[in-house]
Amino acid sequence: MNTLLLLALMVFCHGISSYGVVTNVSTRPDVDSSYSGFLGIVETLQFMEKDTVAIIGPQLSVTAHVVSHIANELQVPLLSYSATDSTLSPLQFPFFVRTSHSDLFQMAAIAEIVDHYGWKEVIAIYVDDDQGRNGVAALGDKLAERRCKISYKAPMPPEPTRDNVTDVLVKVALTESRIIVLHTYAGQGPEVLNVAKYLGMMATGYVWIATNWLSTILDTNSPVASDVMNDFEGVITLRMYTPDSEVKRKFVSRWSNLTRAKSTNGSFGLSTYGLYAYDTVWLLAHAIDAFFNQGGIISFSNDSRLTDVQGGSLNLDAMNIFDGGKLLLKSILQVNMTGITGPINFTSDRNFIYPAFEVINVVGTGFRRIGYWSNYSGLSLVPPEMLYTSPPNRSSASQRLSFIIWPGETTQRPRGWVFPNNGRELRIGVPKRVSFQEMVSEVGSDMFKGYCIDVFTAAVNLLPYAVPYKLFPFGDGRNNPSGTDLVQLITTGFYDAAIGDIAIITNRTRIVDFTQPYIESGLVVVAPVRKSNSSAWAFLRPFTLQMWGTTAIFFLIVGAVVWILEHRINDEFRGPPKKQVVTILWFSFSTLFFSHRENTVSTLGRLVLIIWLFVVLIINSSYTASLTSILTVQQLSSPIKGIETLINSNDPIGYQQGSYARNYLVEELGIRESRLFPFNSPEDFTTALKNGPHRGGVAAIVDERAYVDLFLSTRCEFSIVGQQFTKAGWGFAFPRDSPLAIDMSTAILKLSENGDLQRIHDKWLMRSACTKQGTKFEVDRLQLKSFWGLFAICGTACLLALIVYLFLMMRQFSRHYPEELKPPGSSSGSKRLRTFLSFADEKVEDVKSRSKRRQMEKNSNRSVATEDESIDSYKRRHLDLSSSNKSLDSCNET
């Protein structure tokens, strides 16, 4: 394939066949710049002396940069299927059209592979030209999006010798990362891998990722010689993805037949660049067809700026501007067709839709596809076109590749880094403390001991590789150094790591990476305490005043409710008013000891009493437990109750020099800086606390829990008051994205699981603490808020019982005194109220007896009245009969 293929369409060559293919095309198959950018530029200038409407080529991005300037000047569309440099931007080169995939997408695929396997740093080996530099720059941008980076860039001359390659690879071998991205050309790439194998850089632990130059070799030179394939063993490479189709299979078959017939060494393989070259010609044919359909005409005009350039033999004034260049460019960008490479359609930024690559692993004498990458859905095991119909899924669970055989014929994922083989040891900073030297202390020239040192040493010993390091003291030896100042030196490169009592806090995590915490150590308040002796009124201390008052009120409420529910049916709750009041009081308070003698008869009364006895049981148990603690355990008390007390007061506060406690108190809690006093040693703490705020001391000390535990182990007159008000821990600091931080975290977890971390803690930090001497800080008294739920349940039960009782009594009253429920005109309201209250006070049996007597009297009166009515009726009938007889006698006499 020629290095520079120029397809010139002359003015007389604008005939279009019935299939839309450009006819009478003048080509230059003899043009071959032999990868020389200079020759490519000269040949382009010579060719542009003829009137040209479009150019297909060049093959190299270096040449494309220069030719694009010519295309811009003459307004001639330049279509390239192999100039993949991502900096060939349409903003700078509006007439440049890339008809394959940009290096930007290839580098995005590599960055996603690196992130998929958890690597953070890579080495880039590249040819030091426009395409190499710009490709590596794009790789760096894509890695940065995933918090990865290029740790070392190794440029090579455009035409490197074996010695050049050897020098570059020797420098690479001395670095830390073992993830190598090789971005070069098909001519230089095999030489690099051959030298790498000679230097032992294709062994276990290395990862080689080649850009698509390697897949081009595998496609075009198949089968590749076995000795060359041995150099490629375990390498990962990319190939532009073209979906399988019947048209593609037929084209590849025709190509094989054609090249086999013309070659004595068998068929010449077809790479994806060849497929895109074929589609580029058809793309241009469709665009020219659309150009003429839109009324475009082929005409040229002189370039005035070239006319002014006279002299020499370049004949520059022969180059003319294509008047229809903009219309043809528009037609090219609007083409929507399906070629042998798949759908051909440009996006707004002039890239093909759905860029995708195959991920290939070279194995033995061949290669295998291990997955796909697409800009739509990332890494996958299925062809990209199967994912386009569903929403894009970029979750980590969906990103998958098949297993890979890495260099060294291993399937285990390489760690990706080693300690550099350049004789350099890690410089590790260690705080030079003047107090609490159980944590870390210097015992000689660059020699340290202590809890933190033992944890670090034990973790390093668990790593599966050796770590060369040297410890360096940090601090002046007079004051405790600041942990923040120490970790900042990691960012400048002065230290490679920092170990010691370094708290993991927010502002430090922004600049370095920490390991898993190996000890918890939040901020606490330490204050003087005094022993609280029991008094004659100690029995009142378990409850607060509100709790005592509420409990007493509920005793009376429950007694009154039970009396109301039992009064009408239970003789034990009846009697003179004085006796009933005494009964209510006695019954209420006797339930405290479950010694009430009165029996409850009603169902509602029993329900209320059961709930109340449950409440009494809980209160009684809580009171007993609290009082037992008060009387049997020696109590400690302090006017300082915790950090809230310090915030609301103006008393001075002490802190340890170099601790982050000062910044936290000032910036987070808003405590004035004038109230804070630094101290360097436990002795200074003791003196300041004993003197107190009124004698030049402090009211309390705020420090990390690990230091405080050591301080209190021998000083029983002080204690932690309140709760720990921050959550923090200590860890070892490393540069951002350092893989050693991850491995050290794993080692610390192993120390925790096997018990070694606790044994190291007991060795250095275990002391006879005062908390084991039978003392206890004064506990909070039981408050109403702890029992309000019980009181709410009991109160609700009493209220519901009264409502039900009142409803039942009203029904009974209406049945026994119906005349009292007549309209208000018949009787006064006060009389009805007195009747109802009298009814409520009466015993149920009395009410029923009286009601029965009334009913009997009514029945008796009804019988007498019936007899009287019968007699009157008889008398009336007798008188009527007498009158009738008299009238009859008178008539007879007449």
C-alpha cells in the first residue's frame, strides 16, 4: 500500500457512473514517500499544481498536519483513513476529514483497560513525532479521568536504531511501574518487543499494551513467523472493530483471491485500514454525487496570495482554489451509508458514530479476542452493536473481559509495579517526638522504636516482596512536630512515605493516601475529677426532680382512675369521703411494692392496673440498679461534662503541641484561639490541670484517645469526661495513588486478623489503668425522657378506660331514669346533674333494686286503675238500663 495515496478529481473528471462511482479518476500509484514527511509534502505540492477537488490520504499524521494547511488554503477536502492523530481538529483544519477512528478513542480504551485491572500508573514508550506525542498526551488525559497517570514517558527517535531502543528500555526497567503502553509504528514496534524480550522485560510481572499497529501486522502479515510471534507473547493490542456482514466477507474473499494471484508468497492480508480505505472511496463518491445533485459545479479561481509568490521552480501560482470546496465538504459530512466497516455517519465533532475496538491477546503462534471496547458502553464480552439498543451501562459490574495470558505465560493478574531497580531506598519520614515516646522514639542514628515502628515493620514483613527503605527523623527534638507538615513533604517528593502517630484527617487525605487505620484515636476531653461520697440523701439521686414528680402524679392518677372504675361495684372502694381518700392514696402507693390489699372487680379496672404494675416494675428495677451503682461503686465527678461545657464557657483549654486538635477546636468548633494553650509533655498536662483555670492552668485538656489512655494510666486524679467527639485513626501516609498504600492496608488487616496487631498494642500501650481500681465517672441520673413512653401508654389506657366507663354509665342512667332525659322544659339542668351524680355515687345493686321496686309499683297502680275503670263502666251500664226501664213503664201507663 503506498504511503501517500492521492486521488485527484480534475475538472474534466466529473462524470458519474450509474452506481455513483467517480469515473475518469487520475491516480498516482507511483507516489511513495517511504514514511518521509518531507517527500510527502513535496509530492503533494507537485500534485496540487493540477486542479484538484478532493484528496484521499496521506497515511501519516505528520504529513497530514502539513497537507491540511494546503487543503485549507485551496479549500480542497482532505480525507484520511489512517491519520489518526487526535489533534487534527476541525477547528484548526476545517477541510480535514478523518474516515476512521481517532487515537483519542484508542487511548480511552487503553485507559479503561488499565483502570479495569486496578493499575494506577503506566509507562508510555512512543515515537517522538506529532502522532506519538499527541497520542501519549491523549492517553494521559484519559488516564487522569480515572485517577491514573503516566509515571514515565520514554520517547524514541522516529527512526530508532537497536541501540536507541535498548537505551530507552533500560531506563524503563529501572522504574517502578510494570504497565507499558507501546505507541509506535508497525516498522519500529517489533524491534522494541524483540529488545524487550532480550532484556527480560517480557517475563512474569510485566504488562505490555500495544496500540493498533500490532493488530495491523497480525492482519496483513498472517501467518507471522514463529520467532516474531514469540516476541509478541502475552501482549494486549487493539483493533478497530468492524461488524461482520455478508458484504465484508465477500470483499475479503475477493481481496484474498486478487492478492494470491499476484503474489508468489501467498495472499497479502487486509487490515482494518484497508477496509476503511475502501469505504473512504465510496464515501467520496456518494458525496460528489450529492454535490452535483445540489447544483454544484467544478470551477477554480486563482489564489492571490500564491500569485504574489514568484520565483523558484515550485510553480506555486499553478495551484488554484476549488470554488465548490465548501459545498463538497458539506456533502461529505452529510453522507449516511453502510459500508464494509459498518454504518458511516459523522457526529457533530466529525467522528464516526459508535467508535469501537476489539481487545486482542497474542497467545502462542496466534491471537484471541478477549472482548470489546466501545465509547457507548465500555468493556464487554459481546459485540458493541448488541448493546446499542439498550441504555449505556458503565457500572463496574458490567465491565468485563475474558481471561488473559500475560507475559510469562501466566493467567494471574500482574501487580503492575515493583520497587525500582536503581539502588534507591524509600525515604520515610518519622516524627521525632519529645513526649509519649511509647508511640515512636529515636534511639540512635536513623534508628527508631515504638508502637508505630513495630506495626510498620510487621506489615512490611507480610508483603510478598522486599521493600528497601530508610527512616529519617522529622522535627527539631524540642517540640512535637506537626503531622500535617510531615505529610506535605511527601507531596514535594522529599519523602516517599511517612509513618508514626499520624492521624487520618480530612485535609491530609486531600494530599496523600493513607493505609487502613491501625489504631482508633479520636479527640476526647480530660479534666480533674473528685470522688463523690454517698450522702444521707443518696436514695434520691437515681431520679431527676422531673422524674420524681411525674411518677408521684401518676401514682395519684392511677389510684383515682381505679377508684372511679370500682366505686359503684366494689365495697372496698366505698364508704365515707375521708375513708375513700385514704383508700385512693393507700392503693396508689402500695402498688409500688405490689402489696395492695384491695381487689379489683371490674374489667376496666383490672386492665388499668395490669398496665400500671408493668410501669411500676420497670421504674422499680431502674431505680434499684441505679441506686446500687451509686452506693456500691465509688463515683467520680467533675464540673466539666464534656466538649459542650468547654464550648459554652470561657475557660482555658490545653492541647498537645503538634496535634490537629488545635485546628479542629478553632475551625470546627469556633473556640477562640486565645483560649488554647499548647503543651509538650504529660508532666505539663498534669501541672496545668492541677493549677486549674484560676491559677494559670487550664480547665481541661483536649487530645487524641491513644495519648490520653497512656496519660491516665498512672494519673488517677484525672479522667475522660463526656464522649469521644471525633472519629479518627492513625495510618501510614504514601503519595497519592501509591500501590504500596493498598498492599500495606492489606497487610495491616492481616495483622488484625491474626492477633499480631493486638499483641503489639499490649506490648507498648498496655498499662494498669485507673479505671480498673473500682472507680467510675459519675453517671447521669435517670431522666423523664427515658420513661415517657411508659407513662404515655399508661395515661392512654386510663383515658380510654374512663371514656368506656362513662359511656356505659350513661346508658344505664338513661335506662333507669328516662324521665330525666326529657326536653329541658320539663325539669331544670341542675336537678338532672344532681340526679346523675347521685346515680354515679350509688352502688349498682341499689340502683337495680330501686328500679325494680318502681317497676312493681307501676304495675300495681296499673291494676287498681283497671279495676276502677271496670266498676265505673258497670255503673254506667246499670244506670242506662234503669233509665230504659222507666221510659218503658211510662209508655205502658199511657
